[in-house]
Amino acid sequence: MRKSAPESTPTDITAENARLVATSPAVAQICDKLEFDLVGVCNTSGTLPDRYKDVEKVGMAMNPDLEILCSLSPDYVMSPNSLQSDLQPKYASVGVKSLFLNLRSVEGMYASISDLGAKFGREEQTQKLVDEFNSFMDDYRSKNAGNDSPKVLVLMGLPGSYIIATENSYVGSLVKLAGGTNVYGDGDGQEFLNVNTEDMQSKNPDVILGAAHALPDQVKEMFAEEFETNDIWKHFDAVKNGRVYDLDSSLFNMSANFSYPEALDALSPMLYGE
């Protein structure tokens, strides 16, 4: 991502006077980096930036409270675009304008940051963030220069089941950014796929990564039992070579965020060895 923030477009709404609501923790992080004040923010079991500790809560990311949203008279409600098909009609039904941020990848996150910076006059903050990203990636890629790209299978787990994460998921995008090759590529535009183990074996991954959509401790136990009791896994080279890893759910979750440097640093030894 080697670009400057786009030029600001004329608007009567600026960061200083805009009434903005962030409906997910990842969106709230971005707003904090851009020094936006908010009139509403999501409920979360995690942490929010201190800037928003006393801001009105509007419900959980997947199901914000429309009555509370309306009462705040926002200029825009901002949400992840992974929820757009569900949330946009709800926002429209109550006459609330919305902005949807691409949080499926780090590059998508920075593109959305650039758009917000241009829209609300935060080009200076945007440029600083873009420069930090470019600097980190230059250093990261130089450390891994010369390494062959390993073939990677990414499993996304829920208690009792799992699916395949493609390059179009956030975890899959991190693997690509780290230099790995997802054995299912971009999944024909899909984030996740349902695939049987025989098809997975035919892909012959060098590395298998297990991520959790929710309840990470239970998912970790599920993966451990799956690899121990399902005999087909013993035929995978990744299993034979001990290259099966559980990903830290605090770094590898569903939306792009500013923990990507720690996530990429954690991936390096998994993909390339210590």
C-alpha cells in the first residue's frame, strides 16, 4: 500500500461538528486514531479506547439498538462492511445514514481510513497511519526476503464445527500479507468455504492454522480432538511435520485492526520456522 491519503472533498460536515456512531470495536479503534469524537459506540466484552468510555452505548455490533441510534441524531453510523447486507436496510428503515468500512484485510482497513480522512478533514492523521503501515511492511518483508512461500490451510472454528478461511477473510488476508499461499486462494470471492477433509488433503498444505470465530478455548479443544481422532489428518504432511498451530484469538479475529503487526510477527515462525 504505497499511496498518500486522497484529497479532502468539500463538505459541511467535519470531524469537529459531525455526530458519528461506531458500532464495532474495530471501527471505534479507527475513530480514535483519527481523533473523532463519537456520540455513540458499541457495547463490547472487550475494551474500547479511553476517549469513548463515557459515550452512549448503542448495543452489540451485529444488532445495534435502532431506537437508541435514532435518539442520537447521528450524521453517520459506521459499521464493518461484513455486516452491510444485514445492517444497511435496518439503518435505512429508520432514516439513518451509514458508512461501511472494509475490515476484511489490513489493506482494506487503510483504504477505508483514507476515505474517512478525506471525508472529514483528517488527512494529516491518515497520512501518519499510512506511513506507519508502509514502514512496518518494508521492515517485515525484508526480514522474510528469500523465504519460499509455504502452502497454508486456515481452519476457522466454532465449537463443534469448522470451515475454511480464504484470502478474503481477515485471518486469510494476514497469511497472504505474511507471504503465505492459501491453498484455497480467494475462494471465488467468498470469505469462508465448506470443504471435506479429502479435498483439504489433496491441497497438501505445508502448514495448518486453526483460528476461532468465538469461544476460543472450546475451539482449541475441538481442534485437538479432531486431529487426534480423525485418522485422515495423519496423512497430511503438515501434521507429520508438526506444523499445525492454534492462532491467538486476541490477534486473529474477524475484523482488521491495529494489532496486525503483532499478528504478522506471530505468523513468521509458523510459516518460516524460528
